[in-house]
Amino acid sequence: MDSFEKLALVAGASEFEAEGEPTIRHVPTAHPDKNAGCQFSLTSQPALDSNSNRFILAKGHQIPIHRAVAPGGKRIPLLKAMLTTACEMNCRYCAFNKDRNYRRVTFKPQELAEVFFSIVQKGLVEGIFLSTGIFRGGANTQNMLLDTAQILRHRLGYRGYLHLKIMPGSEKDQLFQAMQLADRVSINLEAPNATRLSSLAPHKQFEEQLLRPLQWMDEIRNQHSPHMTWNGAWPSTSTQFVVGPAGETDLELISITAQLTKLSKVARTYFEAFNPVPGTPLQNHPPETPLRQHRLYQASFLLRDYDFDLEDFSFTNSGNLPLEMDPKKAYAQMHLAQSPLELNSADYEQLLRIPGIGPAGAKSITNARKNQKFHDLSQLRRFGILAERAAPYILLDGKRPIQQLPLI
């Protein structure tokens, strides 16, 4: 099996790992001159949602390429790759469960680094998400990932985006090395606490193996200068939860997300709605609704970007977010519908609580108020604010705004 066939297999198997946006589709086409006379081409095939799945065609093998959002908001074409799809773990939901009948593929660090870099040189990708199954323990596996990253950065001179996974059981010194090489590091918590994790991955230790590395990342940023990193800046941090099969509530998920966002400075929390994988112990468990995943993402953004706290969310009696209403509107219905905010005097934090107003809109309003008062919704629309969405929860110069009735 050649390197490109192996890469096609591991890239296709990495779909379960979130990176960038939950739905990733388009990749810009490389300049044709770069591909003239070589074995690479960028092609596409129709997708069920009428968008395009993109992939590289290399030596006849289709290698999926993803559109990801790197730290800072830049969108890049990204390859998801694994050193091996073999794993000694038996996570009950995972496609790489050690007992599953599945074709396994393994790279050596040098081989994976070189085949990826050959694609970079053709201008077809700008980043790599580097993960792996676990073999001979987490620390040994982490060393193999670090070897791959070292080869890319120091031997091949790769300067692009690198997201490096942290394995359960990795040591703090290994994490320090990873943070010197990567633009983002992540470790999947999978579940919100030890009790829930035991039903998903009974061999993993929640506090010691998963949560502690996230705390170490924050300690390293606070205690060490980033001058030794490859680009002079510490990487951002992310984690991921599997939503549904452990019976966890949204309250549990949002509670740990709030803790990680506020205390451990985790930049992004991903939520993967469970879909059963044939041949795994949870193959007969029902899939989770994508709408629940969507509400959890909305809540996590409110924690990270809108200064929301756990107490600001409404939960049902079962401990979940209401599916019929986004969490920001649910807050406004409870707190602002009867006591609307005066737009001409509300501070920045209060403005963020109003549906239809985001961080950019709130800054625009506070800046504009230095020279004008807001009297009607048309003034808000000029700043790109969703005025009709905000209208039920605001006052303009002491009065509820007049809303234009929709045409019948």
C-alpha cells in the first residue's frame, strides 16, 4: 500500500474529529500552473446537501480536504490525518474501537510528514490536523506525534497551520513540546465528568488523563514565555464532547464548558452529536438530534464571546436547553421582554444580552452614541444589527420602537 492510499484511508476515517466549523465544505482551487504535469489535481463530487465535498486526487486516490477556521478566524484548506487507525482502547462509541472489525492503517512519522508536505508544496492545503489511535500507552503515542511535528517544523521547514492532538496519559513535558510546535492543541474530554465518561470509555481517567492536561496548558502559558515556540505565540486550546450516548444533560455540558472557558482559557469547545457506528458496543443506540448539538454550540459561543454565565441559561426540567428557542432569545424572554433595555444608555455588556446584537454591533452602538441618539430601528440597521430581532427587548429614547408589520 503506497503512502497516498494510506493517507486517503486515514483522512476519510478522521471525520469524527471536529476542527473548524461543524459543517466544512469548500476548498479554493489551486492555481493550475502549480499542478501542471504532476500527479496531483483538485477535484470535487456532488454532496447530498447540494454543496461540494472536496478532495485531492493523488495517484488515483481521493484524499478528503476540509475547510477549517484557524485561530484568528482565517479559513484554510485542511487535511485531517492519523498516524494510525489502530487503537488499543475500547471506547464504546468509537470507530477505532480495538474490537471492531475494521481495516487498520499505520504511518511512520517520517512517512506521514513527507507525504503531507508534498501536498503542501503543490499549494493544495494550508494546514494539518494531526491525530492518532493509541498504541503502547498515551505517552509513547504522544512521542510519535511529536516526532511527526518535529520533522514537519524543523526538518522540512513547514510553516503552516498545525493542530496537534494530546493523548490521554501524556506527560507535562510532552505537552510543553507540543505547544512549542503547534498552532492549536486539543484533548477530547468526551464527557462532562467521570461518571458519564465511564459509560463511554471505561478505561480512561477523567481528572488525571483528560482534564489535567487542559489545566497544564493554561499553566504553561502563564509560567513560560512563548519565545521558544515556532512562531512566538502559544497555541490555542480546544476540546470535544460526544453528545447523547452517555445520558449527560446540557446542564452538565454547559457547566464544564463554562469552567473551561473561564478558568482554563479553552478557546473552543466542540460538540459532536452521536451517530452509531456499526460494529461498536453502541451500534444500536439511537442517534442524537443535530438541533441539540446546534443549541450547545450557541450556548458555548455565548459563554466565550458574550460574557454569559451558567446562571444566564434556561434549562428544562430534564436539564437540557430548550430546542424550540435559541439560548440568547430564551434569556431575553425571561429577563428583557417585560423590562427592556434603553439602547441609548445600556453598557456594552448589557447590549450583548439583546438578541440581534453581537460584539461588533455592541461596539458600533457605544461608539455611535458619542455623537447621536438612537430614535428608530432604521439607525440600527445601518450598523448591520438585526433590528427586528432586537426590537421586543429595547427602548429607544424611552419608548418601545415601532416595528413595521410584515406584508401579508
